[in-house]
Amino acid sequence: MGGTDLAGESPCGVWSVAGMPWRVDGGAIIGDRANQEDSWLAAPIDGASILMAVADGMGGHAAGEQASRIAIDAFAAAFAASRGGAPQRLEAALYEANQAIGHAAADPALDGMGCTFVAACLEAGRLTWVSVGDSPLWLWRRGRLRRLNEDHSMRAILAEDVLKGRISPRQAAADPQRNTLFSVLMGDAIGRIDLPVEGIAVQEGDVVLLASDGLLTLGEKDIAGMIGRQAADTESQLVRALLDGVAAAAQPRQDNCTVVAAHWPRRGWLARLFGGGRTGQR
């Protein structure tokens, strides 16, 4: 398995939005694959919002890598250029990303390219998101980890079957169709889109976590525990801790794993870190 060198690594930044200081970071590992097909984004937009996104490419080595990068670039540009509320901007940007992939897929060498996609916006005390596919978005609050977005894969149906006693956890884990996706960005009509109209209000102490499905190597209990330990640390290395955890699991054929995290630290934490709560930008 590959090491934990972070793709696109840069120092953690604390970005202030509507008086709320968010510590934001992101990174990726290649896992046990030949190519890195994930792409990610974390950026402040006009000093009024923070935009984060993760795209997990598919369609072969070159095609998957290009699909995820095309989607991220087109989405970021469209979001920054659009107007209106965050849900409307997220939806418009998603369609632009899908269209950009469709244009690129006209090249026969890239036929079948596509990606899953999850994006989140922190703005005016609220978190809104849009997602297609199985890349998860979680909210960690007071020790509890809750998945916010829909899982557009067979994995979600199997999990429901386990919950209702129809099949065993072992049967679900062994099902050959468990990774089948019902919705992706490929330039065609999008099968399913998760886009809440209002999103949710955020609170001091919250951690927002976006990831590619490679992070699902870790169970939600383990992820929640790692976040809890890091959230209380002024030298927090949350993203690195999660990626190190995936690498340490050493699963055969470990998929690429990408993590983007935003943490609104409690006031005491910021005072210790900045000597009075000053915020900066990476």
C-alpha cells in the first residue's frame, strides 16, 4: 500500500466565515492502486463561504483521473461564477461539472469516464451539500458521527437488508454487487442527486467530513473516535490521522482514499492556538 503523502498538501488554514473560524484541511493516499483517481477541493469563496468537494474517478486509469479533475475544476469555476443561495449554486455547478465530463468523454480514448461527487458549502451558519454516488459526507457533533448524504449504491440497500434481518452482515460484505452505483457523473442524465433545500445549522465544535469511499475501510465508530481525539488537540492532524488509519488497515486492493475536513473549534482551543483567537488563511 502507498504511504500517506498528502496529494495537494498545504498547511492547515483557519478561514473565517460569518464570524465562524473553520480549520480546513484535505489530502489523499493512493492506497493499493496504480493511479490516484480522486481529486479534491477546499477553498474560501469571496470571504462569504467555504466550498469543499471530493470526486472519485472511474473508467480506467487515465479516464478516472481526468474525470475527477475535470469535475472538480468545472464545479469550482461554476460555483464561484453563479449567484443565488447555496443550494441553487451547488445544483448549477453540479450540472456544469457533469456537462464538462460529457464534453471530454467525446474522445474515444476516454469513453466511459465518470466520477462520483460530493460537495459541501459552509455559509451563514449553515451547511448545504450536493452529492451523486457513494462518496460520504458526515457531521461529527459531540462525539457522534452522522452521515448526512444519501448513498447511491447497492451498499446502502444491503445495509438496510441487514438492519431488517433479511441477510447477515457476512452476506452483505460478500455480495459481488455491493459496490454497484445507481448514479454517477458521466455527461448523461444524472440518475439521482442528493440536494437538500435548506441544509442544516452548524454549531461550535462541529466537524464536517467529506471523503471518497476508500475511507469506508474504517468503520464509523473508528472514524468518530479518531475525530474526537483530534478535535481536542491544538496540533490537530485529523486528515493525516484518518489516512494513516486506512493505510494501517492494509486491506488488499485498498482503493484511493481522499479526506477533506472542516472543524469549527471551541473558543478555548482557538485562544490557545492563536493567543486570542486570531484567524488566518492558508
